[in-house]
Amino acid sequence: MSAMAPFSEPSALTPGSVAEVVDLVARMPMVLAVGAGTKPVPSSCPEGCTPVAMRCLSGIVEYDPGELTFTALAGTPLGEIEAALARHGQYLPFDPPFARAGATLGGTIAAGLSGAGRQRFGGVRDFILGIRFVTGLGEQVRGGGKVVKNAAGFDLPKLFAGSLGRLGILVEATFKVFPRPKAFATLLFACGTVSEALQLLETLRPASFDFEAVEILPDESAIAIRLGGAPESFAGRLAAAERAAGRSASRLLEDADDAFWRNLEPARPAGADEILAKVPLTAAELPAFDAALAAAGARRRYSSGGNVAWIEWSLGFEALEAALRVQGLSGLALAGPAPRPLIGAIRGKAFRSRVKAALDPHNRFPDF
């Protein structure tokens, strides 16, 4: 089964202003906002739907380093945002994936994607303060605000995280940011099985080491644990973590640490028949799911201490769907030959349908 056509077709429309986005929604039968195409399955349009490329709605509208907030248009590349933050020693702690590939702010929100850095501070949903979007009625709506302390009300910004462009077209977003640690260091423990890795984490949990990232790597029979802070503190902190674990580890510092985590960033599969998917799960569900993936020969790793699986699957879409349903799991297909983004035992259909009906009563955006 082949994937739907990505947004890079000549039929893609490219609005140059928010007013043009409103006009497109008003006059086109169905539209889907797309960013840089780094996640082609969610960016693919069904028949009768016109892709709206947001790349011209780009730029940082407002950035106040003292308040630790910025506002940017939806088509702004993450790389541009990260560079601006870095000049002031700040960063996006949720570590958005595909930034080096050109991913945009709006696409990251719509896909609800976070990287390894979500371990300590949370994911993209936890950092959105406000949004501006266009509804299926062609109305501009603002949700949230531009400051960390905000008024109570329906939390539209968080609702749009993971909405896949089906609730409205995001045109602007405000985020909070954090000061970036001066340096990072990583402990790489050998772990023969996923169960052994989970047991190691359980051993370390009472010590409260404030790990920046925890990745379980079954293909390498290892678990990687990252710390951030002042470089002079690492010798004592790494030794303390090894003592708490009851075993020694390989230590990665400076360039070695940076290279290791860059290499772990998700990327488009190398094989044309491979599907890249993200699957949320719990530590209790992980051992059985990992056994199923291992039996299928899938490459995989687990972020956030085993709460997010990144999978490269080559046995076909139907087989991946079946594997997820057997485990009672749902996921998001990001790249490869998948006909739709939501896969597996999809939850929350009724709620999503009610919200979509309120924001898009005329079905100007594709269904989930």
C-alpha cells in the first residue's frame, strides 16, 4: 500500500500572509497546512485536499530573553529559532526532532513531537503558551497568551499539539524557553535486555539525579543517561550515578556526548519500504512490545525512560498495524509507505470528532 502524495506537488499553495490563509480556507473545498515535509505521512493530503505550504509565513515576531518567551510564525524553521535562543544561552528543552532537516515550528506542534530532552522538563505540549490559528469557518482565533502566567480557560494551545493540522491552520505560536545547561555528559551502561534496563532505572530512581535524557537502546544492548550542568561538577555526579547503579559505565563528554545524541535523532528511514513511527507506551508495556518488535526484526529505541518508542518497520503497514493492535497501542506514522498517520488501537476518536466539529463544521480540513 503506497503513501499519499506529499505536499511538494506543484498543486501546493503558498500563502504569503495570514489574510491569504483565511482566504484559502474560505474558498477551497479542503486544505491541509504543511511545513518543510520532514514528516511526509502527516503532511500527505487525501484526494480532494489541497496542500497549503506555510514556508512563507516565517520569522520570529517577538523574543524577550529576559522573560524567557518568544513568538514566531508557524513556518519558521526550528534551526532559526534555536540559533536565536543560543545567542542568549537559551534553548527548547523538549529537544524537537528533525530540526537539522529543516522542520518548522508549526509542523512540530501539529505532529506533537519531542526528542530525548523531554525526559526532565516535558514535551512540546508543556512549552506552548499561546497560538493563533484559522478555523474551518475562516476565523482567526487566539488561544493562551504571551506570558508564562496566564488567565484560566480552555487550553487551546495544548489541544493543538498533535492535532496534525486537522483542527485548524496554525499561523503563530508563543513558547516559553529555558536557560541551556553549560555542558552535558552521558553515561552509557551495558544492558543485555530491556527488562535489565528498566530495572537499572528503577534502581536509580530514588537517587533523583535530574537526568536530562534517558534512552534505552536494544539494538546496542545499552542504556544512555544524560546529565547537564557545570562541567566541573561532572566527575562527582557521574561517579555518584555509577555507585547508585552498582556498575561502571562508559563516559561521554563534550564532543563525544554531542555526537552521540545527534546520531540518535530520528531521521527518515534509509529503505524505501521502511516506516518510521512513534509509539507512546508505559514501562509496564515495554517488555512485551519490545519482544514483538525484535521478532519482526524492527530497529527501535525507547526515549524518556521507555515511554516513547521510535520504530523503523519494514514488514508492511498492515503488519505494523496488527502488531500495535495486539499490544493495545496506538502510534503516529511519520515517514515511509503508510496511508495515514494515526495507526494501531487509536484512542480518543469521539473526543477528537467533537472538537473538530466545533472548529471545522464544514470539514475544510481532513479527518483524523
